[in-house]
Amino acid sequence: MESSKTEPRHRLGELIRALREERGMSLGDLERASGVGKGYLWELETETKANPSVDILQKIARAFEVPASRLIGEPEAAAVPPADLPRGLKEFMANAERNGSPLTSDEIAMLRQIQYRGRRPRSAEDWALLYDVIRRIVK
């Protein structure tokens, strides 16, 4: 009988491999995208590595553009935007959620602070463009 401690690791390894293959990534591609060593990634996929740190899980999740909670099997909470967010940003967040790519709380916090000469983007399309530019630049 398999212990309950092994079960989450087993699912984590399967999920990492499935996400990587779904995106057509090799272990080397994931290494470059996440900054996590290829050998360590292989150990995670084959369940020989027991407990990756939160930092490692977040790096892998960012590389896959999914919330870290997805990697550990936690249900993804629907993002409830704070009331003081601009309407266009709330719409952009809702669109991202509907498209299966919800923004992380860190991304929301970052976008929430963006201003240029005291102004912010107005429409959901403008927020999406800004978000895409930022992601492209920091990749």
C-alpha cells in the first residue's frame, strides 16, 4: 500500500511532466524558463526528490504560467479583485481567469501599482497589452 506522503509527490511529478509535455518543453527548456536545474527537475518528475521548497515550486509555476497552488493540488481560489482596482484591470483579470491563465497575487500587486505621470491604463485591452509587454521583457 502506498503511503499518503508519497501520493502528493507522485502527483507533483506527473503534473510537472504533463505540463512540460503539453507545452512541448524539454527538461532543458524548463530549466531555462524556471532557473531550476535540469537534474533536480528530473528528480521531481520521477518522484526521487521528496520536498521541493516553496521557492522551487513558484519558479516552476511561473515557467508554466500557472498558480503554484496548481502544482501542489490545492484548489485554485477565484481571484476576488480588491475594490480599489481600476475597472479595466478588473476586467483584464476576469478575462485572464476565463481564459485559464489567472493572474497571481504578485502580478496583481505589481499591476496595481503601475502609474505613469499619475495615470493608469483604462481598458482591459490596455492592461493586457501592458501585462504582455512586461512578461515579454522579464522572461
